[in-house]
Amino acid sequence: MKYKSVFDIIGPVMVGPSSSHTAGAIRIGQIARKIFGKEPEEIEVHFYGSFAETYKGHATDVAVIAGLMGFATDDIRVGSSIEIAEEKGIRIHFYKEQAHTEHPNTVGLTLKSAQDRMEIVGISVGGGAVQITELDGFPLKLSGENPAMVILHKDTYGVVASVAAVLMRHKINISHMEVSRADKGSDALMVIETDQIVSQEGIDEITGEDHVKRVIILDE
């Protein structure tokens, strides 16, 4: 793994004790909240590997909930995040899983509201850096470090090209892009990381393209 700066090695400014088990878990929660688009009413947290063995001692449980509450890594409320969530009436369930995963610092989140449900899997790769590896059954690779769009669309010809054409017109450079689908001709998921933030005009154009069902923006 290549590091961009010394801060990637020593980790972010944070409430401790661990950049991978605490700051990384907060970051996964933050990204999950942005993708879900609102504060969940019920949260299921599934810890795997090292997370499952040490989440109490390393405060990974309060860290994930802190991220889902929208708290920053250095927010003094991190340690009280579970109590804060429960005071809001949010139902929280923690599970220690035995299943083997490719990365030891893996967490699966199920977020629920009255109308919506979302499942997301993330890993903490060290130094506060993370990757989102699965969203509602779709495999993906999303770091959350660059501006990104997550686009749910119908699996049909021309959709990827039309989205790329919008970005080209707005002079947006694509740094990473991947597409996965459930089944041929059904739902598909496009993930695009860019070097620049896409303007609202560009987002509206993509949202209005044929067969595009939903556009989620991650620009922080």
C-alpha cells in the first residue's frame, strides 16, 4: 500500500485508541450514513476477524455508531455515541461473527428506516484509511478519499457511455470507475471516483439520463 503523506502513516487526528480500529471504523460509519442519506432508525453491526475479537477494548463499537451519527474522528462525543443514538430512539444490535473474511478488520452494517434498508460492508486498511467493498450485494471498491458518485441504474447498453459523456462535457477526470450488476438486464451499480467535484448541474444531467435510478454523491 502506498502512502500519500506522513499523516497516512501516523493516522488522523482522532479520539483513540487505534487508527485502524477506531478512526477507520468511524470513517466507515460516516460513508455508510452518506450513502443511506439520512439517520437510520435501526442499526445492525456485524464484526468480523480482528474487529470481532477486540471491538470492545478498541472502542470499535462506539466508533462505528459515531460515524453513523455524523461525528468526526476527533469529536468528543465519540465515546458517548451509543448513548446518544439510543436517546434518539435508534435501535442498535451488535453481532460477533465467526465467518472468515479476506481482511481482518471487516464490519458489515445493515441500516433501516421505515421505508428503506441498506446493507454495506467496509474494511479498515490502516492509518484511518478504509474501503467500502459491498453495497446491497454489489461488490465495489470505494475509498471515500476522493469525490465519488454511486449510481444505481438499469443494466442496459449506453448508460455508462452517457454518464461518461456528461463528465467529459463538464471537464471532470475519472480516476477510478467500476460497474457491477445483479443479473443481466436487471439492476447495476456504477462507482466513479473523480479528480474534481461534479457540479450540481452535472449531477442533475446524470440523474436525468435514461435508465439512471439514483445518484449518490460523496464529495468530502
